[in-house]
Amino acid sequence: MVLEWRNQDRIRGAMRTTDPITLSEHRAWFARVLVDPSSRYLIFVCTEGPVGLTYFTGIEPNHRHASWGFYVGASGTVPGTGTRMLSMALDYAFDRLELHRVTSEVLCSNEISLHLHRKLGFVREGVLRGRVLRHGAFEDIVVFGILRDEWKQNNEAEQY
């Protein structure tokens, strides 16, 4: 299911790597993440079933930091599903993983993700100019971060 989601054109188009992922590549990735203590991959399930994936990588317990990524893989989800999934994932990061900081790197062309980060209270921390080569052109990456206290304050004011 995750492989099918990840290979959808609309999801690949928003990722750094746009080539389709083979089954053998997916199995190798899955074997690695199963034993990687610095990552957590979470499937978001609604009443209609599994709808998306959120992940935390580079988890640094000493500094209480991680990077995250996500996508809604199911088609035709109820509006707001992505926001709710991400809100729950951030609660997980700050409450269960006890992180202090979550960062994200977003392609400058990924308007949906840029909007979601701002909506959730992430702060734009910088731009990595010409960071990735996609479709024969270099593209910038926008760096976002959110601290636990910022999330808690924002989450109390907003009901996702």
C-alpha cells in the first residue's frame, strides 16, 4: 500500500526523487526502517481505512530533534484529513517521542505542503537555494521548524 501511494504521480511530483520505486527498492527500504532506531513511520487510519503516512527521521534523543515528512496517499479523502493527520503526528512527536524541535524541508514548488506548514505554525527558517535537481532544473528547498512550545501554544488556539 505504501509503495502504491508513493508511486502515484501526484505524490512523486512533490518529492525530491521523482523516479518510480521498484518493489525490490521498497523492500530494501522497509527492511532498513524496521531496524532504524532514529526513525518512526506512522500510517494514519480513518473510518474509511488507511489514508496517509507521516514519518520522523534523524531522531536525535540527546537534542530531542527530528525531521519529518508526510503524504496523504488515499484518493478522495474528506477535506481536512491531511491537517488532522499532521496535527496528530505532531502530538505524537512532542508527547510520545518527547521532541523539542521538528524540522522540515519542502520543495519550493510544493504549494500544498508550504501552506500546511504555515497553517500548523511552522516558522520558515531559510531557503536552500538550488538544493535539488529535478526534471533537469535546480530547485530551492524551504526549511521550516517548529518547537514544542510553539506547537502547544498554537494547538491550544486551533482545533484541527
